[in-house]
Amino acid sequence: MTSKIPGFPARAVITEVGPRDGLQSEPVFVATDDKIALVQSLLDAGLRRFEVTSFVSPRAVPQMQDAAQVMAAFRDRRDAHLTALVPNARGAAAAIEAGVDAMVLFASASESHNQKNVNRARAASFQGFGEIAQMADGTGVALQGAIATAFGCPFEGPVALQAVVDQARAYADLGMRHITLGDTTGMATPALVIERVQALAAAVPDVEIALHFHNTRGVGLACAYAGLSQGVRHYEASIGGLGGCPFVPRATGNVPTEDLVYLLHESGVETGTDLDALIASAAQAERIIGRELPGQVMKAGPRLKTASMDSVRTANG
Amino acid sequence: MTSKIPGFPARAVITEVGPRDGLQSEPVFVATDDKIALVQSLLDAGLRRFEVTSFVSPRAVPQMQDAAQVMAAFRDRRDAHLTALVPNARGAAAAIEAGVDAMVLFASASESHNQKNVNRARAASFQGFGEIAQMADGTGVALQGAIATAFGCPFEGPVALQAVVDQARAYADLGMRHITLGDTTGMATPALVIERVQALAAAVPDVEIALHFHNTRGVGLACAYAGLSQGVRHYEASIGGLGGCPFVPRATGNVPTEDLVYLLHESGVETGTDLDALIASAAQAERIIGRELPGQVMKAGPRLKTASMDSVRTANG
């Protein structure tokens, strides 16, 4: 079985980031039981990789104060790969204790965004990563790296390709074999995706690259198309499009998982997930947060769900 | 100057369909002066091709009752190419009288959608087209063809490639040199775009193919990417995403012009338009219809519009 589009991989892997990236952006704390039910429904829909929570200070990020409880609900699922965002050694200790499969360490490719996001210089971030790598050593917990603002910085504008390549090399030197390029504020474009993916394939050939896009400027799935055209297999997405863009009040954020799956399945790329079940999960996410999510397929349904001729008005093509 | 993405054309042409396709979907009549001001602002933004109105029965479609007045405001603009939708001989007479550059004739590739949309069989539609072609002969007014439901039918489901090819051949036999594939209800996918574009390039090589996508299932710009990868230069779009999907209450419709232009410019494809001016036009369209439009770039702005570090909260990548 091959994909229907030249260059596309036959199979793609999705890491669901809604429970962490999405729910962390919500203004209020989402009940632990609701989080667990959402992850369970996503597991039932066939997803197997989750950025499930974040081991951060409950004072700074109260939304993630139940990180250990959420992990406890799923740590015995042998078929699920669970990661958590870890900002520092204290978070790493908690994440290892909680039984994550991998810790996601993150820094921005631009200095000012790193400063704003984690209140320290990039060099200080990497010093901290070295300490966490020592803690992880021998525990069986892997390290993954996320490069925020990999396609542009809301404060500085363009982000040099070299900064991204250097950061990927630094991650690889810490032993990471999985690196995500984060389109933190929706500045990725297909041309930048192709440029950066090709450069990383040359610079860190043993590393699996994952792509995480925001639909802030409408081109999230066009960027995924660009990644697929380069053979990239791994994407991060958020059910229903959970998680907004902190920079633009009316703008949307993460690419919705079910919209990405729709694109993949229609392109002949297998994902192991069930689109109808994902649509139901997206509706569940809407109920949990109590407002409309930006996902499109969750509203329109799969393309071959036919309508009754009596049910619609038309408007001349 | 070449594009930044292999296979993409160096330059693309956009036909703005918001004044017709968009405003015709509005529940209320938009004042003629507002329509004219919107088209003027789009001209000022650099757009040069417009599906500007529809010569239909004012009883059936009151939104377009001012077709002749809107045409009169722009018919002397030598640098603008103005088309109008024409459903029958009466409309054709009015369109020719009003001075359109081309009449757009339309039929669906699926029988049941044609029946629902224009209340006649496809064969009857084509018989009418023959009469209109005779009327147009010698007037200098060109004919263009639109194939609705070219990627799927909301009533029948899949639409056979052969039906689309046959319809394109029939249009070509009527002398048409410009045919639009219409994604009437958001059922286009990149794989279908590639398949149909390649088939038409072989079947009607002298015809320019234009693509018209809806973002109903989130993949409108991914479909445009697929078209661009095949070298297709001509796209239809609607400012701000004016025009909904009559089949799905919460779903979006036409691909927003400014989002498409953003994708094109960032891919190194010239359009002759000014993105900032288009964003202003999209805001104008929002004011005219009095509600939020689905365009994304109009909310987020161009990607290198940097923010102040004091103006934002962040959420750890």
C-alpha cells in the first residue's frame, strides 16, 4: 500500500497534544476526570502517542496541577506512548516518578521568545537540559526535544535556519532521537517547512523530525502537505484544534487532529485511527471546555456522508 | 523569478468571487453601494478578475437584483476582467447588454445536484448553453464553464472522473477556453485535485483550468497546494471567505482570498496583489455583512508583523 500522492509516506504517526498544549491554554482548570475521559476516547479512536501533561509548577500553571494523576491513569497502557513537557529538574524528577515514556524538553530558536516563555536565556535552558539528561540516564525515560519558534518569532520576526540546525545538533548531542519543530505562533509556511526539513535531514540524519503546526494564518494543513512531500512521517496535532494562539485574540491555534487525519486518509496515508471516532472525541472536547472549537471536519463530517435532497438550500454553484 | 516550491508556477491569477458567490449566499440584500465599494477596494488591492454578479431572476435571487448597476460601475475599467454567472438565455441577454467580459455557464457533474441547483437535468442545461453560445457569437463576450460538484456530490457521494472529463469536453466544444472545477460542498482532496487536473490537461489541453475550493473540511489550501504542484495557475477565492456552505450550518465555505494570497506569496508565487490591502478589504467585507468571516490572515496579520514582548502571555511552546 502506498500513498496517493508522490513523495508522501505510506503511513504517518500523530502525537496528540490536546491534553497538554490544548488544555494548558484554557483559562480555567479542566477537571482531571474530564482530561482522563478525553485521553481515553482518543485512545479508543486509535491514537497511541500523547503529550499528556506538563510537569510544571502548579502555581505558575494551575491547569496542569494534576499531571501525576493523569499519568497514573494511563501509565500501565503498554500500547500507549506518553510524554510530558518538563521545564526543569524538579519537573523531570516528577515526570520520571510518574512513569512517562519520554520527557519533552523545550527551548525557542529565538532568544527573546525563550526569555518571554521560560524567563531565561537559551544557554541557560540548555544548561538545564544537561542536568535533566543526567537525571534521565539509566531510568529508561527517553528525552525528546522541541524547538519553539522554529519558523519565526513573534518578537524578532525571521528565525535563521542556522539557529534551528544548531539547536537540533545540540539536542542530538544530548542523546535525543526525536525532535519537534514547533510553529509556535503560526509563522510556518510550506517553503520554510521544506527548507528546514531538508536541512535537518542533512544535519541530524539519525533523528526523527516531527512537525507541529498552528493554523493561525490558515496554512497549517498546507504546511503538513509540504512536510509530507518531504517524507516526514510524524506530526503533532490537537483534537478539535484545542489550544489557541496567545498572540492573536480571534486567531486559531493548533491544527485539529481530525482535520489532519482527514487529509492523511484522503491522501492514502494510513494513521491507524478512526476518523468518526476522532470526530466524536472532538465533540467531547467541545463539551468539556464549553465553547466551539475551530475543527472543520467535526462540523462538516467525512466527505462521503451524503445529504438528503430535501434538507438543503442551494446557491447556484 | 521562480517560485520557492518545485512545480509551482511563478505567477498565479486569482478570480475574486466574493461579490457574487459570497454575497449571493447572504440572507439579506447587500446595498449596491456597498457591493461597488467592496469591488473598488479589491481593485485597489490589485485584483483584476472578478465574478462580479449573477444575471438571475430577481425573484429567485433578490441578492443579485442589482446586477446591471454593479456591472455599470466597472464596465469601463479596461484593466478589469468582469464575469457574471448566467443561468439561462434571459440572463445572457442582460449580461451581454451590461457589458460583461465573459459569461459563466454552470452545470453540476452530478445529476441530482444539477436538479437541485437549477431544477433541470444536465442534458437540459447543456441544451440551454448551446442557445447562449449562439447569442454570444459575434458579441465579443466570451463563455466560461463551471463544473459544480467536480470533486464529489453531497447527494450522490463520489463523482466519476469521466463525468468531469466529459463535461469539460462538452464545454470545450462550445468554444470555451476557461473551465473552473468547483468544489461546491467542500469534498475536494489533494489526491482528487491531482487526478482531475492531470486528466483534464490530457483531455482538453487548450483549455485553461481554474480551481475553486471550499474550506468546509479544512483542506481548501492543501487542495490549492496540490493544484499548484501540478502547475495550475488560476484559482477562485472569496475575500474574507465570504459565502458559506449551504449544507452545513457551522461550516465555512469559500477559501479566503487573502489566505490564498498569503500562501502564494510565501511560496514565491506572484499575484500582483497587496496582502495588507486585501486584509483591509476583508475587514470591509466583515463590516458590510455585519458578522465575523472565517479568514485567518485577516485576524493574525502577515507573519512578520512582530508583537511587543509586553503585549502577550505565553503558554510554554
